[in-house]
Amino acid sequence: MDELQEFDRYMAHLSEGLGHADRHAGLRGYCTGLMSPLSRKSVEPMAAHVEPLKVRSRHQSLHHFVADANWSDDQMLLRVCQWVVPLMDFKDGGWWIIDDTGFPKQGRHSVGVARQYCGMLGKQDNCQVAVSVSLACEAASVPVAWQLYLPREWADDPARRDKAGVPEALQFATKPQIALQQIEHLMGQGAPRHCVLADAGYGVDTAFRAPE
């Protein structure tokens, strides 16, 4: 089976979790853009690369898929795991790996952007930060939980939240609190118990290391 056929199979598997057939083209276009050799992986250059003769319409459809379409990111992560985990080798054990990833941003209008430490840059700068949990074996890992960190300056600013469309239910939580909630949710779903690995930013938090 060649790479394109495998990609088609993977897209079909993920599409089953979108909830509506109209979203399938958006998923395929967005994933194609993410894997393309573009210096900027935002919607506009993706649209130009995926469909250069219809950039305007493709830009609108991709933007709608990313910003407005009502699909579940939890369902997408679940379907990724269903594809990857059966191929992983846990004979030598497994680990839960907690990490936070920074995404540099030019402006400050995207949800969660603040001056904070960005791992990609190795310094403080304007960026978004996401907390993630991955399931790992000796040879591979797969993300199983992911949440954007909302700094307090965002969480405590109703006007800013409303303008950016931040859900009311999303309140401020520290990164260790987010990670602990993710781990507890996974355990509640019946996930296997493995050693949890994280950097010192999590390890110094007593409540994270020894939850009630």
C-alpha cells in the first residue's frame, strides 16, 4: 500500500469522528496543509497550497472547519489513539508523559496568547501554551489529551474572553492542575496505570505529585 492510500485510510478513520459528512473535506484539507512544506502553517498559506486556483473559497472553508465547525477534539484524539496504540509495543512497559508546548505568536489576540516561556524559542515571548499527556513505549508515543493553557490575564478578563469566544466553563487552572485533571480523566476511562514522567515545573508541585 502506498503512502497516499494509507493517508486516505487514515483520513477515513478520523472522519468517522467528525459527526457530519460536510466536515470531511475540511479535515483532509487541513491535515494536508499541516504536512505540506510551508514556512507558515496558518489557514491562508494552507489554502493557497491545497487549492491554488480557488484560494478564497478554500480559505473560507478551512477557516470554518478550524474556528466554527462543532467537532470534538477529544473524539479526534481518541480516533488517533485507536489507530496508533494497537501498533505500539508495551512488553517493556509504558509511560504517561506530561509536557507543555509553546506556539510563538506575532500578535496577542489569539486565545491564550501572553508573554510566557516558549519551549520552541527557549525564552519568554508572546506565545500560546498547551498542556498535553502522551502514552509512550520505548519506541513511540501518541498524544491522548491536550488542552490550551489560559493564563490568568485571559481568564479574568470577561471582555477579552467574550471577543475571542472563550467558553464560560473554561476557568483558570495551573498547568499541573490541568495535567492532573487529564490523568485522572484517563484513569476514570479505564486507561492503564503507568509511571508518570514530567519536568521539574510539575514535580515541584506537591498537589500534583501527591493528589488526594
